[in-house]
Amino acid sequence: MASLYIKDSETNERVSRLATRLGLSKTEAVRRAVEALEQRSGDDKLTRARSWLARFDARFPVPEARDASADKAFFDSLSGDL
């Protein structure tokens, strides 16, 4: 069976504190952390982008097209026919 040796003392202490707080072994704490990172990094960016776009579209829908024509006379009237 392979073992995991954490060379960095600060990281080792953090894993130890977390494992103690959760009532787990250090190995189990590292396993769960790795699983969480794998799951999070496995998210498809395209899926997240589509989800964000759907929420944006629901919040700021595109207005329906109107039958108003905007010709030169219309724009001239906006400026007082200058």
C-alpha cells in the first residue's frame, strides 16, 4: 500500500487540524478534499456559461420588436429639426 507524505509542515498541520475537527483520519481528509476539487474542476465551462446566460436572459429579456419605423424625419424631429 502506498503512503502519502506531506513534506510541507504548514500543509501537514492544516490537514491534521481539519481531520481532527471532522473526526477523520488525515488520509480520509485528503481523499475528500481531492474528490471535492476533482468534482469542482470537472464542471464544464460551457455548461456554466449557458447557465449564466439563461439567468441573465431571464433577468434582462430582449424587448419585443415594435412596428415603429425610424427614418430621417424621425431623427430630425428628435433634435428639433436642426
